[in-house]
Amino acid sequence: MIILAYVDPGSGLLIWQAIIAAFLGLLFYLKKSRDWILGSFKKPSRPEKPSEAGPVDVQPPPVRR
């Protein structure tokens, strides 16, 4: 029994593209999951108080006559 099969070159490239996309998607998913898990263990950052920010040089608006 002889079986002849033909695989279009475009099909092979489509399979490679799907494999690479799945691999990169998995890497992205794992990195985002890791960042989310590690971020849940960190202390929340406090907003800086205006007095701790240092002096602010505010000039009055020019006088128009």
C-alpha cells in the first residue's frame, strides 16, 4: 500500500508560527503572573507629602494694566 501525501509549504510555516506564538504567549503569561504574585507581597507605597517634597518656587502671575 502506497500513501502519497502532500504538505503545502505554507502549512508548515503556519505550524511553526503557531508554535512560536504559543511559546511567546506562555512566556508573557508566566512573567505577568510572577509580577502579580510578587507584587501582592510588597508593601503599598505611600504618596509623598507636600512638606517632604521640598520647597516649591511659585511665582505670582504678571500684573496686567
